[in-house]
Amino acid sequence: MTQQHIPRRQALRSAAVGFGSLAFSALCHQAQANDNGLAPFHFAPRAKRVIFMFMKGGPSQVDTFDYKPLLQRDDGKTLPFAKPRVQFAPTGNLLGSPWRFRQYGESGIHVSDLFPHVAQCVDDICFLNSVHGTNAAHGGAALKLHTGSDNFVRPSMGAWVSYGLGTENSNLPSFITICPTLAHGGRNNWGSAFLPARNQGIPLGVASQPATSAAVRYIANSKWSAAAQRVQLDLLKETNERHLQQNAHESALEARIQSYELAFRMQTEMPRLQDLSLETQETQELYGLHDKMTENFARQCLMARRFAEAGVRFIQVTHSDAFVQWDQHGDLRKGHSKNALEVDRPIAALLKDLKRRGLLEDTLVLWGGEFGRTPTAQGTTDGRDHNPEGFTMWMAGAGVRGGLRYGATDDYGYYAQDNPMHIHDVHATLLHLMGMDHQRLTFRYAGRDFRLTDVAGKVHDGILA
């Protein structure tokens, strides 16, 4: 028997059920099920929300969180095994890290002098030292990290989380990205692609501008009262819904109706959340809000904590400039030193602040770039090339074992070797911690079921608490 797909809007009209009569029912079911028909949790979640700190450009794993004594010993020597068949650019001999590594915490994990503040939090962090990807170019690698695909437009991981779980706070977006980069994939890195448009990330500011510009503009309406705005919005909604009933497949219009409603509701909470002056002086100092070097990223991290506390499901903060930030093909010492100085204190502050507020118990923090860097020198002896073959990301918080180094690269930090963790595995594990089975979180589009992990991905139980 041939089954005919009836659009949801058409079904509603045929059943003579209008938007008004469904409103209360929709509110009742919002926290229980989504349009995909799945229960929001496939199993008990460990995390309610995610904060993703994206280090654009590719931090060097062997200069930050992946200590390699043999690399230090053999500085200047030839790499004793073959380099990847596909490389972004030629590199020379081994280059030892210019930074000293020290052991921290009860776990005794080595961290370089680039991150003295984050080092104080190692017992809460699970370092994923065996992450690997498939693309050595910024654009493809950034898309792979954000969407699971480096050559097609696919929904971002924030959009998948939003689609699967919805929002904890109907007055706020479920997915916010603060100061995102417009380079290397741009809005596709926080877009929803074929998922409902309401699941896309809401960008606040851009990477090429100071974080002081990262705010929802015109959030306060001094001209019209809330009651007057409600009358205007109801009229607009009625007009749009009348048009929508005649054009059932216009999902963009449906999303626009929802965005108007959300924008109206955001007026009740967003002005307060954006006002960082409401934080205590001690908290502002903790993040480094008044330090010229840390102010920009501190503002992002503090906003992320406030959004997480208010019920935003997925928050991303990005450390980048107009193009790339951590991409030191040369001037490694100068570039990585500056970058780490800008983010180290705010990152540690975010972890400590979440922990003391009891939020780290159900907030998953993810840190990393689109790839790592080679242990071999590029050009002079002060640069490293792109390296997707093996690099470090880390997780902290809900459901993750702290004080753990999971997986390993080879003795020089080039290839993922022990418990290799592909980007698909990172996504699968993240969704698992959110209570979702990555194989069951699907969306049917163009005749097939799609998911964040494509046809791969596995959960790495070894990092679970």
C-alpha cells in the first residue's frame, strides 16, 4: 500500500482544529515531546545543557594539554615515522614545546604554563587526548566539528540538541552563539539546515567585534507598551496564519511566526541577562572582566553562565578574531601566549563559578578547536601546521569523569593512538550525556533519515562518571 504524506498543517485543517484550541495542549506537551515524535530523553540524562568553548584556528595539543617528553628530548630531530599522506603544508623536523609542563591536582595531570588557571581545575576536567578528524583545512574541519559533515550543509550540533530537547525556558532561545566567527562555514556552523528553523542558533555579536556588542538589540521598546505590542503581534500572527493555512509547506513562515512570539517574550528576561553589572564585584574580578587582556572572553563566559542558569539549552562562545585566532604557522610563542592569556582566566572562572553554584553537576562544558597542530616545525622553528590526525579537546561537568586523561596520541603527539575518538564519537558521547541516543535522534529529509553522527559514531563509556 502506498502511503501519502499529509502535511501537519493540512491535517490540522482537515480535523477542524485551529491554533487556538491547540495552544494549551502544546504548552502541556512542550516538555514531554517534540515534533519528531520522540520522547525528549531516550534514557536518564546526565546533562541538561551544554556550554561549548570554541578555540578558532586550532590550538596546539603538544603545547597545552598533551605532554610529550620524547618530543622535548628529540627537539630538532627527524620524525621517526611517516607523516600523513595528505598534509596542509610541508613541515620539517620535530619542534619541542617552548613551554614547561607541570603536574596539577590530585590527578597529577600535566598542563603547560600557557594555562595556569585552567590547571587549577584539572580534577574536574576529562582531557580527550585522542580526538581526530578528517579535514586539514579550516573550513571543512570547522564544519565537521560543528555539524558532523565537512562537505554538505547539515544541522549544527546545537540545532540537534535544540531539536531533540527543546528549551527549558520558553522566554529564551534554546540555542545561543556568542561572538561567532563568520569565516570558514559562517552561519552554517550554527544553522539548522533542514531541521525546523526555530532550532538554529541565535547569534549575539560577531567575532570581529568586541563582546560588548554581543547583545540583542532593541530588546526594550520605549514607544509601545507590552499590551499595545501584544495587540499588534496578534494581528500580524492572525494574518500570517491565514496565509500559512493556504500554504502548508512554508516552514520558514511558521518559524517566523514563532520568532515574533519569542522576541516578544524575550523582553521579560533578556535585558536582565545581558546586564553584567548585576554580578557582584567578586564575580566580575574572578572572570577578569576589568582586565584589558581578558575582558572580551570574560564577558562571553560570564554571559554563558547567566544563559545556562536561565535555562538556555546550548550556548557557544568563540575565541577568534575576524578570521582565525589560534592558527600559528609562525610566531607560535607570541600567538599562543597571547591567546592563552586572553582565555585562561575566564575559562577557569566559568568552571569554578558553575561548580560553586551547583550548575556544573548538570552542565556539560566542551572545549576545543577544529583540529590540533603538528609536532613538527613549519617554516622556521616557531610555527606548526594544521593537524587533524590527533589532538586534544576536553569535557567537564555533568556525567564526565574529572581528573582523567582519556586516550593518547603517539610519543610525539601526531596521531591518535589509544582509544581514538573521532569527531563523530565526540558528538555521540555529548548526545548520550544529554540523554539522547545518537542513532535514534534522526530527521527525515529528502527521502532518508539524517543524524548528527551520519552513519558512524560511538559513545566512549570510558569517560563517563
